[in-house]
Amino acid sequence: MNIKDRQIAGLFLEVFLIVAILGALSAIAIPHVSQMINKNKVASWEAELRNVQAAVNEMLDASVSKTLQPVGPTRDIHQVHTTDTPPLVLSDYLPGLNGNSLKLSCSYLFSANGTVRQILP
């Protein structure tokens, strides 16, 4: 075996070791990353539910009738309104950025008394 063959063999061994180390690190890291992503999704859904419920409570406090027109399941907050004349609309209490409509990641059921039930995707 000449020097060039030894250099090629050494290079092959180095590449093989790097790939093996990266594989081992990936096997350890990937489950932790997916757990972290799932925890963040759940936290996001919980925060969204709290925000929707707070907006419904604020809307009902401003309402004369203190009741909602039941609706759901829906992601369209323009459909949620009180039974007042004229009705108060939830989209006025949950504005998105730059005046755009807020896009919800979950669907919701709204009952007449203001109870909100989240339906996960």
C-alpha cells in the first residue's frame, strides 16, 4: 500500500467517523426537537383559547343582551356575534395585525352564554 492509498483510506475513515458521529447526535436530538415543537403547539393553542375567551367575555360585558348567537365549529371570528341590535361582532374584539382578520389555528364552538369550546386541528 503506497502513501496515496493510505491517505485515501485515512480520508475515508475520517468521513466515516464524522457521518457516524452526526448520525448519533441526530438520533439523540430529533426526538427532543419534536417534543419541543409539540409542547410549543400545545402552548400556542392554550394561549389562543385564553385570548378568544377573553375577547368573548369583553364583548359580552359590552353587550346589552349578554348572549351570543350560538355558532360553530368555526375559525371565522366574523360569524360570532351577540344577539343585540345591532350585534357586536367578535372580530372587533380580536383584531389581527395591520387591521387584517385574525386567523385562528383551531376551530371553536360558541354557546349562547359565552362558553367557548376549542376543537384542536
